[in-house]
Amino acid sequence: MDLQLTGKTAVVTGASRGIGLAVAEALAREGVRVVGAARTITPGLLAASVAAVSADLATPEGARSVIDTAVAETGGVDILVNNVGAGDVDRLKLGGFLDAEDTQWRDLFELNLFSAVWASRAALPSLIDRRGAIVNVASINARVPATGPVGYSEAKAALVAFGKRLSEEFGPQGVRVNTVSPGPVGTGLWRDPDGFGAKVAASFGATHTDFLSGMPETFGIDSGRIAEPAEVAALIKFLASPAALSVVGADVVIDGGTIKTI
């Protein structure tokens, strides 16, 4: 299927690993000039991008610098993938509402919501001119706010609402805005021995290996497996392409059947 992406320019945030890197690689294979942004530049990101920008996307200056670099290096932006998210594992508390301090709320909202606000604001003039596309990466946690670290689900729910706002305002100007909400994905977040998954496993008194093998049952994943980054990237690539011109303002869940409600 020709996605008509050859020659377009995309900015992908949080592109050094996981879903972001998979998106950068998938777009590059379609002939897209990728500008990838992350705090740490990895060899994989360097290989997949025409420009790799080291920036703290949880700050307005960092987000603007990424878009400014993309415009300077490529002439404009056709696609913006607001992927950066999650949080600093070492600083996250897994307790209840009364255990979470204001710093956790601020950190999670700055990274998971405001990074997209700042990057979108900077990129929209170019996106409007080129009739481009934005894809925000949220989470099924937006629909199940009682799970995950306090503040994370709330930030992702706000991101979904933000995408709908942008779609309503800028859709008539030719900019398609959609959201992708993954369930558990096999990234380092879950699989790294010092990642979030290991922290959750320890909180339940389980080994990391046992926790990973039991995730499909624990999360009620009908497919019996967690998704891989390349699967989420394929969906994002499609939504960003002219092949999805009629998909506007959607929140597309990719979770193996975890969410049971209609």
C-alpha cells in the first residue's frame, strides 16, 4: 500500500527508543525525512533521522527548539508525532492519591501533556501551510484513571481532549489531528530490568520475569500478548499519511482487547 509519504518531513518526539524510535524507523522506510527529538540521542535515532535533536521536551524552550531545527533543516513540517511521555521511573510513586506530591503531578503533566501543547503550537503554522497531520500518543490509561501512577492517567486523558480540540479548530484548515492510545507495549518501560515494570513487579512481591509473563492475564488482554512497538508505529504511520484523509479527530485504541467497554 502506497501511503504517499515519500519526501514529507516528520518530527517525532521521544524518538530515541521504544514506540518513538519504531515510528521514526517506520516513517524513514516510507521515504520520510525524520527529525527525531529526545533528551538522549541513540545510535538507532541517528540512523533513522536526517536530524536528531537533543532537547528536554518537558520545557517550552526544548519543544520550540525541536520544531525550529526541523524547519531550518528541512524547510517545514508535514507530520508531528507527539510521542514523548511516561515519566522518570526513579521519581514516580506507585501509591495512592495522598502519596503523590505536587512535583509528580507537574512532572507528568509537563511531559505527557504540555510537551504536545508546546510542540503543536510551534509546528502548526507549518502544518497549516502544508495541510499536514498531528498524531498524539496517549494511553488506554486515559480511560481507566484508577490505574498507573497518580497523575499519569489524568495527563493522558487531557492529551486525548487536547487532540480533539485541535482537530475541531484546525481540521477545517486541512490539519488532521488524531490520537493513538496503546495498551501495554513491549518497550523498555516494561522489559528493562530497572524500568517501570520491574518497579511494579517489586511492589507486588513478584519477580520481574514472572510479572512479564503474567501481564496478558493480569491486564485482561484478549489477544494473550502485549503489543510490540512496531505494531503501534504501523498504526501511527497510517494515521499520519494521506491514506487516512477521512480519519479526523479519532482516538484509536491498540490494546489487544484490554478495554472492555464500548
